[in-house]
Amino acid sequence: MFYSDCLDVNERGHLTIGGCDAVELAEMYGTPLYVMDETAIRRALRDYKASIDENYGNGGMVTYASKACCFKELYRIVKQEGCGADVVSGGEIYTALQAGFPAERLYFHGNNKSEAELRLALEAGVGRIVADNPAELERLSAAACELGRTAAVYLRITPGIDAHTHSFIRTGQIDSKFGFTLETGEAREGVRRALELPGLELKGLHCHIGSQIFDEQPFIHAAEVMLTFMAQIRRETGVTLRELDLGGGFGIRYTQEDHPRAYGEYMRLVAGGVKAKAAELDYPVPYMVIEPGRSVVASAGITLYTAGHIKEIPGIRTYVSIDGGMTDNPRYALYQAAYTVVNASKADQSADTSVTLAGRCCESGDLIQENAPIRTCTPGDVLAVLATGAYNYSMSSNYNRLPRPAVVMVREGTSRVVVKAETYEDLIRNDL
């Protein structure tokens, strides 16, 4: 019935997640409310880790992409599952460290890292720093020398691949703000400079071609391009780079129109492509790093709202107002992201109407979904938007001075708060 194994319907006809009644969760913690299933998160991490071990002979690392969703408890879970974490800011580094995450398993990305962030990463002993551009290489070298450290470095390469996703989430094509571009020779020069600058140890290369990708071919093509470049580096410099980070971007099912491949199958097919290309080039199969984010947490999460005013415009549409909106889920307003909406109070009943879910912000574009099939609801019903575990909490805001909702983690019928709901006092905490 649902696209995630953590969702079900109980004898009361209510939606459940992780064995917990969604309506009861709404009553207990209030709405809006983020709910995430711990078992589903752990299962996804274990599946990725097992697929890496199986296909690369224990020669790889799963690094969870923090940007999808991060808070201390999530870092603790990732740590316990033996994975690394992809971080893109000083704030993500700090949060991970405060959660007791091992610094050597942090991979630091980003296209405009500040001096303070580079120093924080070096002082903490972050495992890999992914240099994005020539200026960053220079600044990183200077900081490393000043601190008496050696930075283990990847170069982010723009491989010139269009992953056929939304333009906002394509990152591998030549016209991108990220990385050293292959076509222009910038990547080749970046390698040369990384090898000669003091305080740097070039460990490998990184690429990321986009997000919400269903086809394995772009990943295989990216791997082939990167291995070809690594072989070129060996010919020209005599240096054999041993590590390759292929990024993330694996798609998930938001609606019935989405048909993602099983993640283990992704890994098998991409590994086959990597091994074949390495054999063709007589190049050692590198230590492989992948960065799943959305595919770890998205399907494990839902957002609960309480239905308010219902406005029917005959022949046009029906608006169902909710007590959240673009402040807790900006993805529809940003790029019309598709979601499945369920009346959690009547989850045992099939959809019989379509509605537009309208947020409470003072913006006409504050919508969560348009023309969403749903069971007819009345004010007070609890509504669930599915697969919101990624890029909802992490992209939330205080627009209109709305406090951010709590995050509740569920597991086998129990629930606990892992991020407290903000209060009005929190909103003015930094005001002078």
C-alpha cells in the first residue's frame, strides 16, 4: 500500500510508522511534526555498506550525506553503523563532533569553504577535505602549513555529465558552480598544483553528478570518465591515485510515478562498470566512496500536519490549510517536488478526492502539493506527507517567525524526541 516498509495501517484505520500510531504521535507531540523511523535508517545504511563490501571486497566507505538531514542523534546512528559522513560546513562538522562522531570518518565538501572552516577541519583531523577550486587549494595549503598539519585531499571534478534530473539538482555537467572542470584543462592543472603544494597529500578524486537519479548509466559513465582521468594522471605524473568518490544521488520513490532501482543493484552495476574500466586501463580498482543521503533518510520520514480551514472553489480546486508549510518543507515552492499525501486519520480508506495542501505562510506559493489524491478530510484530521525525511528539516526556516517543529524518532512501537520543537523564546534568542 505504501512505498516504505516502515508504514502501515492499524486496527483503528490510522497510519502507523515504525509501529507507532501517527494520530497518537500528533496528539502527543503536536503538529507540525517530523517523524523518522530509526529501523529504516539503519537498514538503509546496512544495505549500502553490505553492497560496498560485496562488490568491492571491503574496499570502500559509505559516507552519509549530512545535507539531507542532520542532528546529533542521526550522527550517532551513522557512527554506530560503521559509516562515514559527508559534511559541507563548519556547522555540520561541529554537530558531528559534538555527537562523538570520529573526525577521521568525516569527508569535508563545499564550493566556498571559509578560512575558519578549513582550520576547524584541519584541527579536528577530518579524514578527507574535498578541494573544490584552485583558490581553495592554495588557502588549504597555507592553513595546513601554518598549523603543522598535512591535509588528505580529494579534488572535486566536474565530469561533464548531465544526469537528467531537475536543473537545480544537476551538478556534474560542465556549467556548474562546483569543481575542477575536465574539458577546460582546469582539472589537470588542479592535480599538478595539488601534487606540488606543501601541506597537501592528494589521495583521490571526487565527483557528484546530481540527485534523485533512477538510471545507473550516468553513474557508470561518471566512473569511466573518472578512471580514465586517473589513468591519465598516472601517465603524466607517475602518481597512482587509490581513492575514488562517486558521490550520491540515488533516487527514491516519492509517488507511484517513481521507479528507482534497488540500491544493491545500483552498486552491482556500477561496480561492474568500475572493474571493467579499470581492467581496460590496467588500473587498480580504487577504494570506492559513495555518499547516499536522500536514499538513507527520505523514505524513513514523514511530516504530520493538522488540517484546518477547507476552502472549496467549485470547478477549480479545494484548498486544505495545514498548520505548517514552506517553513518546514520548502521543496514544492522551490522546484515543485512531488509527494504522496495520506489522511493519517483515515488511512484505511482509499483516496476519493484531490486537494491542494496549503501552508500557513503569507505567500500564495506556500503549497505542499497540488491536486493530491486523498481521502476526504475534515478540520482536525491528521495529514501525513510521506518520504519527507530528506531536505525538509535540514532546509527549514523561521519565515513569518514560525518555530521549527520537533523531530521524533520511532522504533518498534516506541517514540522519543531527538530535536526539540522551537519555542517563541528560541526565535528571539539572538535578538539584541
